[in-house]
Amino acid sequence: MAVHPAQSAFSRRGFLAGLGGLGAATFLGGCATGSDSSSSGGSTTLTLQSSQSDADPKAALTQVVEGYSKTKVTLNTIAIETFRAQLPTYLNSGNPPDVLTWYAGSVARDYASKGFLLDVSELWTGNGACATFSPALKELSTADGKQIFVPTNYYWWGVFYRKSAFAEWGVQPPTTWDQFIGVCKTIKSKGVYPLTMGTGSTAWMASGWFDYLNLRINGAKFHRELLAGEHAFDGPEVKQVMDHYRQLIEYIDPKGRSYSYQDAITPLVAKKAGMYLIGAFITSTVPQDSVDDIDFFRVPAINPSVPVAEEAPTDGYFAAAKTRNRQGTLDLLSYLASPEAQQSFIERAKSSNLPTSTEVDTSKFSPLVQKGIKHLNDTAEITQFFNRDSSDELQTTADTALTKFLDSPGDVNSILREWQASAKKVLGS
């Protein structure tokens, strides 16, 4: 795989500037076929391949697609891990899906470098649907001078917990690493696992702690360079990260190794686990009668000399270069990027995601979301997530290494050597 330069640094002001003030559809189970070119007169059916398989986001996108009347759209919803594994196949097939949900940044650039993605630059100029989006979003959506992505929402990560549970256990959100370990010890003394994390069918969740520990110890610049192949995964900096990760092992619910990320939310809600490092999409899975009890804090500082960085992944859509209905695909992308579609999706998904359009009214967003906006405003630098700042292929090496580490932390040195060897094969260096 070709090496891509590290994703350029984004200040929180640059990223947040312009981010939302801060038809007929048929539904199939898993078909990856693209446009039906047997139709004529502009009525060709488009295919939208979606990884939004959780109930509320799935219903939200269904509602959005049903509101599109210009062209018939077939919406295929695929479980996210299957979607991730099959995405290169979808894009490289003879008749690929026209539009697909996925992520901005390096992971989209990786697919663009293989010639898989449609150039959508015209949507970013003049009266195009993305023309008023922020410069930072445009950069995230650009590969080799062309725009290849349409971002429609973003969100923050944090350590989520139940306010009533913390009150019962007599703990407060920590601001330092030592305080955080102290909170873990107190919660464990109550007979509760301090941390939950679903790394069974969603092994990528293990990268959340890796990313944050690396950001807190070595900083965002090093993190980006590591994911671009400029540093080694078995180097001393990463070993220091894993030393801190190892401190958490005794506090993580071991049943999480068989859970999906959604399953791991259940013990948090039931107060059988204390905290969960996860994205704000957690609120789509928490029962509605418990959402108001959910709060979060930022991963505490470890090296005070390192500027605070936060993960703020950006979601949206790209299109297959081989689409058989280019104009219809661009029209559908324009609709999905519209403020009306963004607002409809966010509200129906019951998520805490934030819109990329400045025309979406955010004044009625919940206190949790308003806190999330401030959380990012108070951040020195923004990253996304391991695969989004690298590639889906490099994410696979992380999944293997980090789940092995969770199972056998004493083997960390050999695990890191294997990780570096696997990463070199992916990065071609």
C-alpha cells in the first residue's frame, strides 16, 4: 500500500469553524449491486450501501432516503464489521453501490489513491451542497487536490459514565491520571468493574485507549506520524503507551472480550460497570429513560507538557468511481449533505452527533451535546480515530495486536514486534 503523508494538524478553531454553529426507497439485506442501468429517462435506481446498522441510526437514514424523490434509491444496510471487511470489494466490483457511508480523512484518501472514489469537487464550489462547509472539513475530504468525500456529521469521544452511579460510589470525574486510577480503585472496591469495553466483534474499540494514551503521552504530532509509518510500533514511545494501557487491564470487565461495543453499554447502564471510553454515539444505544443520567469527562492528562488533543471523527458519504449514474449520484450526495437531511438524521437517530452544515439549528441540542461542543472548543488539537487517521488495513494490524495484548499483557514486547512487522507490510516501508 502506498504511504500517505500524516494527516495535517487541525486546531480546534479551524475544525469547528463553520460546523453547525458550535422519494421512494427499497430496502435489502446485503446486496452490493449498484445502479440499475436498464431504466431510462433519468429514472435509474441508485444504491446506497450503509453501515448504519444500529436501530435508531438505521431508521433515521431510512427516513432520510424515503424523503428523496428525484431518483429511486435502494438502501442496503450491512453490519459494520462486515461492511468494513467488504468495502474494498464493494468499491472495486464491476457494478458497485453508487453511494456508501464511511469516514473522512486518511481512510477515504486511501481508497481514493486506488482509484475507487468519484471526484465530487463540484459539490464544494459555487452553490454546491458542501460549498459553505469549513476549510478543515474540505481538507479532510480532499485527496490529490480533489474532493472525494461529503461529510455530514461529526462527534467527540470521552469517558462516559452515569452521574447517579458516581454519586452512589462517592467519586468525582478525575483530571489527572493518578486521580483516574484512584477512581478505578474505588469503583472496583464496590464490586463493580470500573471500565467496560466491547472488543469481541468490534475489536477496533481497543484502539480508543491506545489513541488517547498516545495523544496524552506523546502528543498529536507523534500520533499522526506513527500512523503514517514515521515511527515504529515497537519503539520506546509506544512501549510507554502500553505501560499505561497495562495499568488499566485489571479494571476492564473481561466479559467485554466477547461483547460488541453496543453490548458493552449494557453493564454501564445497569451500573455493573463504571466508565466507558467511547464516542458520543453511545446515546443512540442508551435507553431513553437513562440518557439524561449520562455524562462524560475527557481522558485525564498524563504528560502536562503535551497539548490536549481529542478525537472528533467525521462521518458522511463517498461515491464509487464506477457508478453508472454519475449525475444521479451527485444529486443524491447533495441531498444527503443538505441541512434538512442532516437535521432529520441527527434527530431521528437520537444521537449526539453534530452537523457539518452551518444552517442546522443547534440551539435545542441537549446539555450533553452543548458540553461536547465546549469540550472540542477547549481542545488544542483534533484527531479522528486510528483507522481514520491511517487506513482500514492498518486498523486490522491494531485489532490483532491490541486484542492479543488484552488477553496476554505480559507478552507486550513480542506483540509490539509483530505489530511493527505487520504495519511495515501495510505501509510498504
